Amino acid sequence: MIYFFITAWVLTVSLEAVVWWIFLKGKPGPLVFYSVLINSLTLPLAQYLYLNFLDNLLVMALLVVLVETILIYLLLRVRPRQAFYLAVLANLVSALVGLLVVGLW
């Protein structure tokens, strides 16, 4: 179980940092750092809530996007709309890759 969580975390952090880097053209170091911070909060929280309280993947994804939008806005200092788009796109990419990996697992 811990191996699965660590793999999911590394994959999510990496993919979301790459998505941000592609669209923001910023220095990769800070983007990876902020991705580590944000996903270290949202991924365990989302998994815990999903497994114990909210058995609805769509609702959980929406909650994560809302939280990440706020954090991206505050940390990356982008416009609110841009923060929302980055959160949606980054989570969509990491979710699709995650579903592909789980399907192949």
C-alpha cells in the first residue's frame, strides 16, 4: 500500500510540475518545489477522504481542484483564472496517467 501511495505521489508531483512548466515557462526548480508542497497536502487528504468519507471520485477531484487553485494562485502568483486552468489541466493529466498506470498495474 505504501509503495502505491509513494508512486502516486511522485507521479503526480512530476506530472503537475511539468504541466505548470510548459504553460508558465518558469524556472523548473521552484515549480517542482511548489508541486511538492501542494501535492503533499492535497494527495494524502484526497485519498483519505475518498477512502473513508467520500466515495465519489468526481466530487473529490473537484475539491482538489478548488484547493489547488487557491494554492497555485497564492504560491505561483498567477491570475485566479490562470490558477484554475492550471489546476484543472494538471489534475486531468495526472488523473489520466494514474488511471492508465493502475489499468496496467
